[in-house]
Amino acid sequence: MAHVMIIDDDVVMCDMLSSMVHRTGHEAVSAHTLSEGMREISHKNYDIVFLDIRMPDGSGLDVLPRIREISPPPEVIIMTGYGDPDGAELAIKNGAWDYIEKPSSIKEMMLPFLRALQYREEKRSRKPAVALKWEGIIGSSPRMRSCFDILAQAANSDASVLIIGETGTGKELFARAIHENSPRANRNFVVVDCTALPKTLVESTLFGYEKGAFTGADKDQDGLVRQAHGGTLFLDEVGELPLVIQKAFLRVLQEHRFRPVGSKKEIESDFRLVAATNRNLDEMVDSHHFRRDLLFRVQTFTIDLPPLRERNEDIREMVMYHMAKLSERYGIGTKGFAPEFLDSLSAYGWPGNVRELVNALERALTMARHEPTLFPKHLPTHIRVSLARAAVTKEAPPPSKENTPSSPLPPLKGFRESALQEAERQYLEDLMSIAGSNIREACRISGMSRPRLYALMKKYRISRYG
């Protein structure tokens, strides 16, 4: 018997759905507010949740991600009396089973309900998943678990995969994990950086060439597509692929055959495609910068990697993992963490995502090489400045209406100058420490000229030799 939760402020709708659920031999409980429904869900495992969007105490779309974070997550059927395409898109992207517009008949409500139950029953009877290899991919947050689920499904097939996400979220790590967990794991994993393909050599780089095809072609050369024969071809930043090559590559993807530059014969390449991008390919299709037919072919599976700021709960686990690897690389003993160090990492927004986090940890470890404990002071200056500015913005009391000498808050101009000077001074101290007091290296790292660097060092009385 399945357990069903109905969250709707319409008593008639709740009664109608409850009757439908009971007639199919299952149990139903109703709640007329989001808070009441969330309390009930947190205390008992439910298989299906019917969720209305417009509730007296908020929007059902706002609590949908929280419902999907429950382990095991119930299937959520969204109901609304106000059709909204954007709301429907958001619901599906956040894991809703279906999106139904009221007033729907019981028959229309019954079908998604029964299909969701069938899905859960088949899911329970599935064989236990084989442990996957995902070296370097760290995280157990709900968003990451969803990505792992799709990764496992993709690895067991030969279908094309599109990985989308901001720069630094780990798209190549996921692509390698798909390859390593697939039947092609023992063959080549060929990376094509589409941003680095020379425009005049794109075709020959991808498809290869025969001797004499052009000046300098003194021997036959396999292209990257041929090198991926039997393995996986990873197109990194596929959105940067020139339109003329997109058309040629579409045929290669369909036929797995192509003609090298200067050749009269086609050759074969049995490759599996994984592509990645940090761009919105749908918008690129609309602006005619990416082929719609190619997009259809590359996104049989889509893995949407969340930015680090949206999976804050993974940061501690990631810090432990990467610090252990960095300590081993540099031959440094294990460090302790002050609570404020981890708090700072959790509070920062990480525009560079995991890549920026690893760089920050490497810098902190280098700064604290001979110290047993890591403190926020060991973090890069730009992170500390960002956190300080955010703290001041959040915590500073509103300015007094009366500009009196006794006011505890200084004028904004003076405060800004003081904060900037402190940030510059700290930056210079960190810079000279990292550069080992080498002026040329300090100029290279900071991008400053020697006269500018010397002037700032004199201003803040920073000695070259500490």
C-alpha cells in the first residue's frame, strides 16, 4: 500500500483526490497549508505528494526542492489553477513527476498517479546498483545525488550526453566518470577543447588529413574523431564549435563515418559522444549560433551540474578530500581547521566554483606550511575582502539621521578608504610571501609594474625582506 500526501488549501480538491487514492487501495492524508504538509512529510515516508502551487503560506514551487531532498524522495505531482509555462518548466527541472492544470477530471489525475506508483514499484525491484568510479567528484547533497543517478544511467548506455554547468563545476570529471564506468573504459578518452581549435585547422584537427592535402601535410594524420574509435569523444565547450563544422559533425554523429581532408574515401569511427558547455545552447539555437538538430543529438542525457554556491553542504567534505591530496603532493602533514576557516569557506559565493575552491585551499596550505592550524587569514585576500564587505553590508547599523560627533559609525568615504588601504596592505604582505620576496615574481603575479609595486610597498612600509 502506497502512502500519499495531498497539500492543497481547496478542501473539495483534497476530498476528491483522497477518494481517488482510497479507491485504488492506498492511503491518503491531506494538509491545507505548506507548513502543515512539510511537518507531516518530515515525520513519515510518503510515496506520492500532490502539491498545489498557490497556498496560503507560500508557493508549492518553493518547497518542491526541499521535498525532493527527503531520502527517499517521494514523487511530486504539481497542481495549479493558474497555468504558467515558466512554473511548469521550474517544476520539471526541480524533479516533479508531472504538472497538472486545474480543473482536471479525476481520470486526468489518475493516470499520472498510477504511472508514478508503477515507476516507484519498478525502481524498488531494480537490482542494486554497481559501485561507480568517480575519482575526484565529491559531494552527497541532493543536487549531486541527482547528477550521480543520471551519470549511472548514462554510463550503462551508449547514448550521447550533454553536461552543462558553470566554469569550474567539474564537467570534465563527470565526462571521464561516464567513460570509466562504461563498456568503453579500456579504450581512448579523447578530449577536444572547442575553444582552442584553430579556425583554419578545425576540420583537419577533427577529421585528420592525408599526405599532400595541404602545405606541410607530409604524412597521413588521424584526426581526434578517429582517435576516439571504440572509446569516448569529449567535446568540451561544444557551444564554441563553428557553425560550418557543426553541420559536418552532425553527419559524423549520425553515420559514424567521415572523410579526412584530402581523402577520397570515408573511414569509420565507432565513438561515444559526451559534450559539455557553460553556455545556454537553447538561447544559442534561438540566435542561430547553434544548430537545433545537433542539440537534439547531443542531449539524449543531460546532466546539469549545480554551482558550488547551491550545494554548500558539500564544502566540508570537499575541503577534507582536497586538503588530504594537497598535503600529500606538497609533503606537508595534516592541518587542523579553525571553525571560522570552514565558516568562511561556506559563506563565500565561489564564482569560480570547485576550481576556485581547490586553488584557495592550495594557497592556504602554502601560506600555513609551518603552522598546524588553518585560519581565515590563510585564505586568498580577494576572498577575505569579499567576506568582509559582505559582513559590513549585512551587519552595519543604519546611519544616524543626525550627523553628530558621537555617532559610532564613520562617514562612508573614510570607511571605504580605510577598508581599501587595509586590503591593499594585506594583499602586498601576501604577495611578497608567495613570491618569496622576489620583485620580478611579485610583478608577474600581481600584474603591477616595478615602480607601482615599489610605491605601494613604500606607502605601507612593507620591507622586501619582511
